[in-house]
Amino acid sequence: MSCLTMSRVALGLLFALAAVLAAAQEHGYHAHEFREHEFQEHQFLDARYHHDHYYPPHGYVFGALPPGPRVVVHGGVQFYFAAGVWYRPAAPGRFVVVAPPIGIVVPVLPPFYTTVWVGAVPYYYANDVYYVQGPQGYTVVAPPPSNVIVEQPPPPGHIAQARPDQVFIYPRQGQNEQQQAADRYECHRWAVSQTGYDPTLSPGTAPAQKQTEYQRALSACLDGRGYTVK
């Protein structure tokens, strides 16, 4: 490597370090890991869907990660996931809070999350991120349109209106909540593949026949997996 090339590399590293330090000054720096009680101010509260937990904003820099973070590599980039917060390495010994990329998969949900429903599919929400369960874990997905989300349970005093594509299931074989969510998602994917209609992408816009076909396919799949469907 020539002296000129080495100089350019060194200069690039200096600029990167300067950017990290500037972000730390602008957004805040904590020498230790994230501690929720230190962020209990109104601007840090995530109250969507009554989630009611505190998180550091994107761009905050920490000098240490919480104990036992999950390491996830996506697109050749290493991320750390802990307590519902996503981090990327910054300067040595520095970790910056980031938004996770769509499509990244984590094996476990955050310790605190809120379940909302889009048709028959449960979405898990925490820290402005939506997760959907799949075969390999929980995938970060794009936020669904707000007008198709049904909160479970609804706020006190609110009467939720059932959507045409919403189903209610009873586990005949004692399936737990995690298994129910996985079966719902797999049956949703199968119903979409059979009918070409996905209510989570185009709710209420397809012909009634397509919606009926989706409901029948979804119900048949769930019945085959040991559920009573209403």
C-alpha cells in the first residue's frame, strides 16, 4: 500500500471518528449500557398502542452494551439487539442506537412488546419497530397501514369492530400463544399463496370473492393444524 493510499485511509478513519464524536455530542453519550429509568422523560416514552416503555433515540452512543446482547448479521453488517434496542458498532468501544433494517431476523422478541393484529396476522411492536414471526425467528417488517391495525386488547371503554378478514381461533390441542402465532402466520402465508390476496397489504380493496377465498383457505389451514375457527 502506497503512502498516499495509507494517508487517505487514515484521513477517512479520522473523519469517521469525528462524525461519531459529533453524534455523541449532539444526541448524548453514556459510558455504560442503556438503562431505561435514565430516559424517563416524555420525549423518550413510546406510548403507541399503550406500549409505555422508554428507549434512547436513534443516534445515542453508549460505551457498553447491556449484558447478553443478541448478535445479528444482516447484509454483511453486524448489529446488536438487547432490551428492544438495536445497536451498531461505532468507534472502538462505542455503540450507536439505530433503526433495524427491514428483513433482519432476530431469534427472540424484546422483553416488553405489544401485540396488534392485521387481519389474522399478529404483529409484535416495540420501540417503533414491528416484528412478524416466521420459521427462523422474528422478522422486522415495514409498519402496516394504521387503518388496518386492531389493538388487542382495545383501550378501556373502546368497542373494537371486527374486520371482515379477522378470524377467531380456539386451540383444540392446547397450543400455547407462541405456537398459535406461528400457526396463524404460516396459514396466512399459505392462504396468500393459494388465493393471490394478502389482506395485510391491500385490506378491503380486493373483490369480495377474493376475500372469501382467502378466509376459506386460512380457515382450512388452521383447522388442519388443530384449531376451531370462527
